[in-house]
Amino acid sequence: RIRALRARHPGARIVAFTQFADTARALYRRLAPDGRVALLTADGGRIASGAVTRAELLARFAPTGAGVPPPRDAERVELLVATDCLSEGLD
């Protein structure tokens, strides 16, 4: 369903929330090969090239909200798989 949603809305930023970190990690592993996918749990952030900080991940996903310039095209995140830790501290 997530792949179908992305296909219907190419280039859109999508957040997929799940309650459990294990589920988030499983979704990330399955969807990461599609490109522009990131994972955020209480353990931290992950993109294809490895671990990133929460701040760096949010800058790649929502630069305006993070108050930074847009990332290079190759660094842009369009699908963020996250647990509810994403909602903590965000307006």
C-alpha cells in the first residue's frame, strides 16, 4: 500500500507511522531499495548510507520545518518510516 501511495504521488513527502520499532525497521528494510526512504525510531535515524542524527534526517525530509536549505537531490528523503518518537518535540 505504501508503494502504491508513492506511485500515485511521486515526489510527495510521506510519513508512515507505526507503534513498534520492530515493525518500522521491517518496513524500512523492505522499502529502502525503492530509494529516498529513511527510518526514525528512539534508537536514531537511518538512511541508505547509514546512521544519521534525528536533526539531519528531518533536514533531509522537511528542510523548511527544520530551518535549513533544501538538501541536494540525492540526499532528499520522501518516505519517512517512524515510530511516535517523531512527534516528540515537533510543532
